[in-house]
Amino acid sequence: MYASDINPRQAPMKQKLINELKTFLNAPVQNLINDRQTRDMTEHLRSRVRPSKLGPALVCIPETATVSEAFALLKQHNLLALPVYRLTKSGHKSFQTIISVIDLLHATLLGPAFDDLGLSQESSNTDLEKQLSTWMDEHVDMFKSTTVKDAMGRTPESKALITVQTTEPLSRLLDIMTSNVHRVLVYDKNHEGDENWYTIVSQTDLVWYLHVNRNKLPASIFEMKASDIMQSAAKPIPHPYLMYDLDTGASKACPISLLENTPTAMAVRLMALFNTSCVGIVDEQGKLAGNLSGADFRGFNEQAIRKILDPVLQYIHEIHNVDPAERSPTCEPENNLEECMQTVLSKGVHRLWVCPPDDKMPIGLITLSDMLVMFKNPAAVAVSVEE
């Protein structure tokens, strides 16, 4: 439901706020790109801006490159995904899709290994480690023998290329980024085919743009509580994995949290199977100990392959040499959307675990997608008016 769907006979103040949102989202994507180039952005985003026609320089890879080369390029540029291109007969780059770390992992290890061995999420840790270890010995060259083209389409985001023109409204960008897509290729239609006029715009970019322009948007959206955001963004639960209920002390079905002794390979396998970009890690008391995401696999290669058999917390600690909990920011149910947006931008993360005050037992998760959904929900605009 969009602001334009609201009945114009509603209260004048409510309609005024809705019109403010509609006007802002009707502005072209070019406005975001201009601001991204010139504003004093957060350190997380500023570090990514390099000279080019549309802002961040486009780091891309040919479909003929190996998965090993893709992992190395992701690490070199501190990225989570890469546009994939095919060279035309004239030598121009024809973009095919955007491929992520999870695509690469699923194509080279987690998909083939689990499929070949018949392993499932119910496999014991002992069986998993023993069988995967043998399989890895026999397929040690897979990172260099598997191409980027082979890895395409492993996740919904890489099944097809989604592009947006700079002249299209921000509302189209918002539609896409609240539909299980984390980044899109944006280009100037007057220079189609010229890679100097292409750039990636991510969910983080859009969250940043909405946050820095909050004075132009209805304040009631930014006043939405984390507890309300979780409720509005409720999703079907595809698999019964651990998440503790604060009130009853019982565990409830949730696909995003695993025990800390879970092998890393199983954690990433579940991320691929259930199309989630992150899994939380909890200790035996159900308290948040860290989380695992695609960012933990930049630069993954045949030398690091054995580490994927380690317990997930051990893997995260060895990769980053920090306490995994430090990389898992939290918020409280009463924190509002503005505070949540500020936290993800300042911490350079893509999600917040929701925990009660003075407790580390997670009761939910708020992602960038969940935050963006609030700007498509006219009910959020009307909250302060009705109160």
C-alpha cells in the first residue's frame, strides 16, 4: 500500500503528512546519487566513494572469471557483491546480474557438498565434519574450476539483473529494496552501455538518504518503535530454529538463530536454503553471542576452506580477531526508527538484534529492509496524528 492509495477524505493533517512522503519519494534517484557524492556522509559510506560519473566506482567482474578471483576482488574492495558482465563483440560490457558472497559459497561448497553427500540440517555435527572433510579433500580445486557464470542464480537476487534509471522515482527504488533485493544497478539512460555511467545503489545508501533528509519527511515515521517495526515486518517462519521467548523462557520457531557450537558450514547452508543474509548465534542460555553474515566470507578461498568446519563463533573470532559480540549491535524494543537507522549507519552493519533492556536474549531482528518498509506504510505516517 502506498501513500497514493490513501482516501483523500481523511483528516487534513494526516493527508498533509502523506503528501509530504509522496512528494519526497516522487523525486528522481539522481537526487540520492548527487547527495551521496557531495554530503558529509557517515564514515561507513564515505570510505566507499571514489571518483566516477555517478559516485562509487563500479567494481565488476566478467562471467568467465573464477570464483577464487571473485572472492579476492570482494576482499580487495571490501564489498559483498559484484556486478557480472559479458563482453560483447564490440568489446562493451553487457551486465548480466549482481552476484553475492552467498552465491559464490553455495556454488563452490555448500550446494555441491550437501547435495552430493545427502547432508541436511538434521545431520549431526560429527557426521557433517567427517563427510565434509573427505569431500573437501577430493574437490580442493573447485574455487579455481568454478566460474562466476556457474554461480549465478543461486540466490533470488542473482537470478535476474535489476536496473534503475537515474530519472526514475525513489519510490521504485524503495519498491525493489523492500522485495528481497539488497542492491541494484543504476545508470544514466543517455549513456546506456557506458560503464562510467553505472553505479551500485544499496539498501544502506537508501537508508542513509532517508535519514539525512528526515527533516523533509513525516516525523511520525521516525518515531516508530522497534517493537512496532518488528510487528509490521513479520515474515513467515520457514524453519524451526532456536529463538528464545523472553516471557515464557521457551524456545520458539525462528530461522535466524543457531547455537554457538553449530559448524559454520551448516550455518551458511541454512542462510542459502532459507534466503537469509544473516544468522544469529546464541549461547546455551539463549543470549546473543554474535552473528554470521556474508561479510564474514570476503576473500574466502581454498586455504580457508577447513575453517568452515569450525564452530561458528570460533570461525568469526579467527576471521576478525575480535569478540563476535562486538559485531552484533542491538537495540531495545522502545528505541525508535531514527535511533535504529543512526546505529546501523554509524556501526556499518545491516541489521540490529532486538533485546530487552539490560539483557542479551534476542527477541527479534530488524533489518535494513524492515526499516525501509516503514516508508511504504501510510499507517506509520498517521500514528502521531491519531495520537
